[in-house]
Amino acid sequence: MLAINIGNTNVQCGIFDGEPLVRSARCPAADEARLHSFLVSCPRIDTVVIGSVNRAVCDHVVKSASRMLKASVLVAGKDFKIPIANRTRFPEKVGVDRLLNAFAAYRRTKKACIIIDVGTAITIDVVNARGEFAGGAIMPGPATSLAALRSSTALLPDIPLPGNIPVLGQDTEGAMASGVFYGTIGAIEKITGMFEREFGSDVVTFLTGGGAERFAPALGGVDSLVPELTLEGLRLAYEAKR
């Protein structure tokens, strides 16, 4: 099985041989050549399952995968349901990536969970002890915050998030990096702590997404780092359909 998670900025692909994830890759959503190269390199694929919050890219990937792999291509939320009760006010507006993360996390623990997904946006979501998606919080991811600073000010530069970031920035770029990186950590820890007080101290906290490994060493209170949690949710949701 090939699972493809299409986000706002990146596409994550994973090949499952039964339950194990045997290979994974990530590329920019706009980089059609790299995605094409990954599809060409795939072994014999029986089924492709896709989760997407980016409709234009999803349509392109569905056509490419169908043509190149000669396999069944199914989209979560359209061709098969994500089997988790959604207790939000407007369930139809919740991104499938959030539901897939929630479903996979609860299947791992059978306990209340908090899932932190670090990407273009950061989502911090809660699954209650009954395995229901309860809702969450959404905030800008680090790259989005840096882009907003650049586009909304006259003098601040366009910078990437560097590797080593001192808390005390001693130039403009360092101050921007410190504010975004440690501000993001502080916001995540604050919101997560508030959710823990509401849903119980034994809640299990997951960290996932493209920025998960970058933030993991600095974040407190994370029980499990699973960068491919959404792909796992795709596999489990598809298998539940059968």
C-alpha cells in the first residue's frame, strides 16, 4: 500500500508492507518532478490511499498515481470514511489530516490523546477517553510566522529558521528566529498544558508532522514522536473500511 498525505506545503509518501512502514519520503507539493520520481521508484503497489487538505495538488496526484502505478486510488473522506466520532460544532470543516492523526493516536493508546502536528500550520488536537475527536487549536507554523513578519513589516528580512538558535538574539535575524522558535514552543506547551488539565493528567501526547523532529528536543511533555502518524492513520482507516 502507498499512503500519501498532501499538506498545504509538502507531500508525504509512505509504503506499507502489511503493517510496517518500509519506506517514506517527503517533498514540496509544488515539486512535481520529485513526486514523479518517487512514484516511478515504487515497487508493485496494489492500493494508493490519499489524505489531503490541498484539493488542487490532490487532483494531480490522483491522476498521476492512477496512470503510473495502475493501482486503485482512494481518497480519505471521499472514497472511505475515517472511523472516528467528531464532536466539533462543524464536523464537515475539520481537515482529514487532523482526524487521521486522532484516529491513529487513539488506536495506539486507547486513552485520551493530544496530537501536536507541526507543519505550515500547527494543530494541537484532542481525542477524549471515549476515542472521540473533541477539537483543538490551530496556530501558524514557524515558516508561516517568519513569512508573516517579512510580508507585514517594512524592514524585517526573509530568513529561514536556522539550526542553532540562541534565546537571546543579537541581531535582527537572530531575534526573529528566537521569537518564532521559542514563541512556538511556549505556545504549544501552554495550550497542551491547558488541554491536559481539562482532559486528565494521564493523557498521552504525540508529536508529528514535518517539523516534529526539529522541535522534539526542545518541547517538554511529549510522550511519543511519530513523524508518520498521518500515514499510519491512512492505513488504519482504509483497513477499517474492509
